[in-house]
Amino acid sequence: MTGRRRTRSTFLPGLLTRHARNGILTAGTAVACASLLAGCGVVPGTTGDVGADTITVMTWAPQSTEATNKPGMPAFALAYARWINAKGGINGRKLNVLTCNDHNDSVAAAKCARRAAKENVVAVVGSYSQYADSFFPSLEGAGIPYIGGYGITNAEFTSPLSYPVNGGQPALLAGLGSALAADCGPVVLIRPDTITGDQLPPLLDSGLKAGGHRASNDQRAAEDATEYDGQAERALRTTTTGTEDRGCVVPALGDRNGTFMDSFRRAREDYPEVRTATVLGSVDQTAIDATGGASGPYEGSYITGWYPVASDPRWDGMKRVIREQAFGDNRIDPADAGVQTTWIAYTVLRQIVESLGDGEVSADTVAEAMDDGLKVTTGGLTPTLRWRFQDKLAAVGFPRLVNANVTLQVVREGRLVSARKGFVDTTRTLENADVNY
């Protein structure tokens, strides 16, 4: 048997109404029943093919590549499954987690999505991939919801089958721009020379402009370079030419931020007043320690994140999972934004399944629960999450962005601490972002 009982449209003026979708469901069910009568045995999209008491999901992320890697996300997903199953599962159902390496490659990302469809997963949960254009067609064709992606691509905020838990790069950069507007002279953005990287400058600039600052100087860099001496030197010259205000350099290179900072630290000796700032995911406490702590280039830097700092007691539940099921697994860092996002995404999945009670758990019922307005709480790590087909940022191209909150953090005495109590809502700033699709 091929296909699922229904598919969903993308966001277009003629978006399917619920009645129209129900019509598709009815037709699809008729086909499914006919196939069953022919001896197919299981309706795709249910968990019957792995046991009625089993829920199968997938988590993917790049691992062992020359660019950004997020091995902690699938590793934590497996640990979460061990933990929840040791407690009897979710509503008595065992959680089966499949993992996939997208290799930072469009072909591999598409293969992961096709495997998810073949394995009849009910959702892809807590994952990272830069290649949304490669994986979303397969997920949408199979009706598989994408819960809690990393927010690295615009498609995660436009696909009707995407259910993000944070504001992704848009919120991080808009929030960072707002923070830097009052404290920085010229701002230079160092970002990947990729399609995803092309989306970053207008987001940072939206925050800068909201604070009355001019736009940043956009400098492209190879995502997999082994050194960034030339980019570091140009950035330092740009931030100190023709101004007495100390400039700020914003590297947004993912896992290559550390490589850039090695070059930056060497070149910075002649420009001691230039500061750095970045977004969480590009820098964490481990990276700060590795670059010298209080004496390193991140001291005094603003860093925006989606969630509270890792020392916040609201993370105790996640840390308990790591302690009980993944102690000693050095792939899993509780301060890593990818691991944190995966914890929140599985928290969402758990509440969805619990809301279904003894009913069928399938890709369709999971997505329908969220589409019908299910409210999900995350213990204060995010605001209450609720997804609608067109949310408040739909007018500027982010119809699925339901959580535009960020936290502002700063490096003080070598430690990443909160710079401001609570969350900063970037919704209004994003409404003025000039992002091209």
C-alpha cells in the first residue's frame, strides 16, 4: 500500500478548508479500506505495523560532517525513548525512535524524509536540517508533521505540516540586532555563503533598524573553511574605520564559529575595542571556555537564545533524562540549543499523545490535534504553544511562527548569564523585516 490517507496543501490563497480536508480524508479512507479488503493488513500512518502499543517517530540531524553537526539531538531522542519507556511509555504506548544522518546534504536529507514515510512514522521530532526544500515535499506528501525543527530555514515557518517550538534564526537575529543597536558602532555580520545564509542579514538589520541603527555590513564566508583570517581582518577594519564608537562583529557560522574566533583572536590584537556578539547555537558555554573564558573574545558579548540559560531549574527534567539514560554520552550537552529543542519537541509529542487518550495515534491524528488548537505547556521554557494555519506573523511570511520570544544573555567573567529577566518578544521587529523568499 502506498501513500497516506490525506495530504495537506501549502499556504496559498486557496488553502484547503477543514471541510475540504475532511472530503479528502473520506476518499482516502475508502481507498485504504479497499486495500485492506485486498489483504494489505495495516492502514499506513498508524502504528499497527509495529504493534498497536508502539509509536514510531524519527529524529534527524547532521553528524560527522565538515560543517554544522548536531549529534546530540538524535542521541538525546534515543535517551528520551529509553527514559519514557522505562516509565511505561506514553499512555501505555512504547516510543520507538528512528534516527537519520542528513550529512548536511540535500540528497541525504531527502532520503531521511523518504525513510520516515516508508517507516510510517507519526512525526519527525526535534530535528535539524538546512535542506527543507529537499525533505518537506516527502513529509507533506505523506502527511507527516515536523515538530520542533531547529528553525534554521524559512520553510519551517511556512509549511502547514511544520510545528516549530521556537522562533528560529529570525527571532534570534532580530533580538540580537535590537540589543546591539544601543551599544555598537558599525556592525559586521559574518555568515555562510549559502541560501540559508542569505536570509540572515535582513533579520539582523530589522533589529538594528528598530533601535535606530544603520544596517549591518554583510560579509559572506565559506561554511566549511579551515580558517577565516581574511574575513576576520576585513571585519575588524570595517568596524573601526571612520568612527570612534566601538564596533561589533557578529559571526553566525554555526559549528565554524570556533574556527572564525581562532582567526579573530589573532587579528584582534590591533583592535582591542571591537566586541563580538552572536546567537546561541553558534556559541555555548563550552565554546566560551575553549576561547579563553573571561580573557577570551566573547567576554562582554551579547548572545540571544530561545530559552532560559542552561543553569535555570526549568531544565531539571531534561537533565534528569540525561542523568538516568545518557550519563557519560559526550554527544549530549544540556547547554546545547539542539538538545534543548529536542527535549521541548518530545515534551510536545508527549502531550499530543496524551490528549488522544486511547484513540489512534497516527500522523493524521497527531497533526489534527495541533491544527485543532491543542495548547502545549513546556514548564516555562517557552510560552504556551498553540499552532494555527495562519498566525500573527503570516503577513510577513512566517505563518507558522508561534513563539517569537528570545532571551538575552551576556558573557560575564567567562560565564553565560542572563542579561535581562524573562523573554523579549520580537514579533513587532519581525513584522518590519525585509526578508525575500
